[in-house]
Amino acid sequence: MRRILLTTLLFCLMASAFAVNPSGTLPVLYITTENKTPVTSKDYYLNATYYLDAKGIAGYENIGSASAPLNMEIKGRGNYSWTGFNKKPYRIKLADKQPLLGMIKSKHFTLLAHADDAKDKKGYMRNAAGFELSKMLGIAWTPDAKPLELVMNGDYIGLYFLTEHIRVDKDRVNIVEQEDEETDAQKITGGWLVEIDNYDEDPHITIKEGGKTTMWVTYKTPEVLSSAQETYLTNQIQLLDNLIYGDKNSDELWQHLDMDALARFYIVQEVMDNYESFHGSCYLYKDMGDDQKWKFGPVWDFGSSFNRDKSQYIYQGDVWHNHWIPELCKFPAFMAHVKTLWKDFYANDFNDIFTFTADQLTLLKTAASVDAQRWPDYNGNADLTKRINQINERLRKNAEWLNQQWGGDSNDDNNNNNNNDNNDDTTPTVDETWTMLIWQDGKAVEYQLAQVDSITFAQKQMLVVKAQVPAAWGDDIYVYIWNAQDNSKNGEFRATRQGDWYVYSTDEQSLNIIFKKGQKWTGHANQSEDIKITQSACFILTQEGENKAQPTQVDCP
């Protein structure tokens, strides 16, 4: 009897630990699977019923009811978000089109849990802000996503985001819906909806990007390919790859790839600092016709955003391999268009994102706190005010950094590696702000020439070392610096490009530094001898065979 009582008590305690009820501040979606079977598969739908209780909240309407639920199907979705968290995401297919939460009528939606966002303390803002920026920048279609609370088989399972599923549809990706196993030569030109993917699982074609790196392109529409379709898609992606790795001053690429769509897509990724972009969950589409171009979009997964203080572009560093975008950013015409779009957006529209985040805080605050009770392992957004304030600061700093790179009229040497000559001898007038390529704590140091001689001032306050490297090293130049007294200051950093020079600066009194090709250690042929300085200096690096490159000090320009 004692054992039975103890077991009963433990069961009650466990049940009470998860006996959390909806906050009542958001609509609630109730889903009941057939026989209350748990959803455990991403491959097979379960039959289910549902109803949406709007809770009397203005702007929403009830769909179905507890006494008259509607039919649907449900299965799991996602990759890491499905396997890595107990709070799961789902894909749902309604029996009939419905305007859930006021969205355009459809059968197809996803329920995104954003457990990773909660665990990582990102304020439920990664997808929300990314989607909003996409809308602000005028990308052709952006999935709508609205918050609700979800009750599954009688169990409250938290704050979710009902999100439009990416698919070919007149109200979503509005292109011709190509039939499976089509063979007609004209009809296989479109429409295509594909994804640059990072999982070798879904049906896909494969190319070697730049002749080296495996690149998977998953096809979403059509879903089953004839040999003619597979050949066409493979040839199209290979053509884009050849042109992307070809002549950066040629316009041929832009006859096949929509420059404006790419530029808007890319700006969103940089503002979000989504360094997993162009690696996975990266969509492209093409309508039917030989004259139709491939377009990047729509945006989707921003799960790697807001993780660092921005001091480099999304494709720099050693986190993920970002397909194509490092090469695309070497096209002068593309970067000129990026800068034109950016200047207008930053001056006129960017600050509107903070109105959006403030509205989201008001909308989500109570439900986020309740979700944190339901999922104590993923409670990083319980104090939503603090989290969204942190996201606002990241957004502001990201945009400020980008504006330093893209806001001026000079060539962006870091982002346009194909156009490295700097022959601008123009001297700014005293009322201009002159941004030097000197970096401290990830920020460009700016001076008003009316206030101070910037070069003299910089050299007095900071140690600056410049080097011209052997041509064989290319333009992927890093430095390794070390401090004999404090190992915590040791590290590897990308050198800043300034014309023909690579630059590193520090506010330390002395500097031990090695210039090298690329990251990590790959042999003497890719690094200089140790350079030790106590005052700013410039060096020409030369090398013989596999020996370390030798520095020769020269007068600084």
C-alpha cells in the first residue's frame, strides 16, 4: 500500500509540474490526434481534429469549436529543431482552406516552436525580425507568422508561431506549379522551387561548387523528377555556379540570376547577421520560360542570428560554408546595387524595425512567461523585456557596422575583393567625417578632420601594422597575435584590407604578430616570420620556396 501511495504521489507531482494553462493573452489552437496518438514522425501524417479559440481578442476569429472541431493532419518537421528539443515543431494540413489568425486562406501551415530561440535567449525575435525586415525590404513574398498558444491532446505545450509553409501557390511563391515527372522541354523550364540545403537526406541534385565543395540543392516543386527535369535542374545550377566563379565584370550572370532579388535577400541576412545563410534553408525559385531568371527567396530560417558582435560579413570566419555569396560579393555591379538599396533603406526605413519589436514585446510578454514555466529547460525568454532590448541593440549595432561598410562612396575592399585598387587621392574637406581602416573592438574608428589630424592621432594612440603579402597568398589574409604575459589576448583575426595593404591595429604598447594566408596553420609557405613592434610600422613580405615570408620594413604611405 505504501508503494502504491508513493507512486501515486510522484505521479501527481509530475503532473502538477506540467499543469500549466494558456495565458489567455493569445489565441489558442487545440489539436487532438486520432486516439490521442503522440506525433513522433516527420514522414507520416496523423489524422487529427482542431479548433482555434480566439479568446475574444480583437482581430481574430474562432475557427471550429470544442463541440464541432474540424479535420486536419499533423506530422513533425525540421531537422535539429525536431531532434534537439522536447518542444517540437509541426507541419499541419487542414482538410479545408481556413484563414487562421487572419492569414490568407490555406490548408498548409507550420507550427514553429522556437525552443532554440528560447534556450538561446533571443526574445522570439530571430524569425520574427528576419521576416519583418524581408517585408520592409520588399522581397516578393515573405511567410506570415503569428503567435498563438498550443494545446495538444489536452496538454498545454506552449507559445508557438503559426507560420505560412513555403510552397508554390498564387498567394505564396507565385509561379507556375510544374508537374512531377514532366518531360516537355518547355514546361520543365519552370516553375522551380528549390533549397540550398545542408542535409544529405531530401531528394536533391548535387554539384561541386567552384569545382571543389559539395553543394546539395533540394527540389521542393516538382517533388518527383523525370530524367529530363533532373538534367535541366542540374545544368541550370551548374550554369549559375560557372558564371558565379567566372568573370566578375561580366553581365552574363545577371541574365540568369535576378540581381535585385539577391541584393534584398542578402541585405536581410547581413542585418540579422545570419551566418548560416547560403548554407541551408536558402530558397530559390524560377518561373516557366527560358527568359525567366532564378530569384533568391523567400527568407526562412534565422536560427543562427544575433549570436555575436558584428565585425565581419556573414560569409567570413569559420562557422559554416556559405555557398556562392563570397563570390557574388566580388561582382562590382552587384555590390553597387547592394549599396544603393542599403543607403535608401538605412536612411528611411530601418528604424521601423524597433516599432515592430516593441509591438512584439507587448504581444508576447505574458505568453512567453507562461511558456517558460511549461518548458523550464528553455526559459531564456521568461524576461522578454530584457531579451528584446538586447536584440534591439544587436540590430542597431549590426546596421551601424554595415553602414560603415556600405554607406560611403568608396569601394568596399572587404566585400568586393575583385576591385582592390584604391587610387582615390581626394582629400576630404574639414567638415567631412573620414573613416579610417583602423579597428578597435570590432568598430571602425572615425575622426573629424576639423578636430584632429587623424593619422597622427591614431598612431599616437594605437599600434598599427601594415603588410603587403606575396601575391600567391591571394586575398584571404589573417593575422595571429600573441602576448607573452597574457595568453588570453592571443588570437587569430582577419586582417583589414586597405588598397594593397593588410592592416591590424591594437591599443597595446607592443605587438607580436604573424601575417598568414587563411585560417589555422597550414605550413610555412603561408605565413610570415614573427614581427615584433613597439611603434606603428609597414612591411613588405617576400618569400623563397617553402620558407617563411621575410618582412622588410618600409616607410608607411
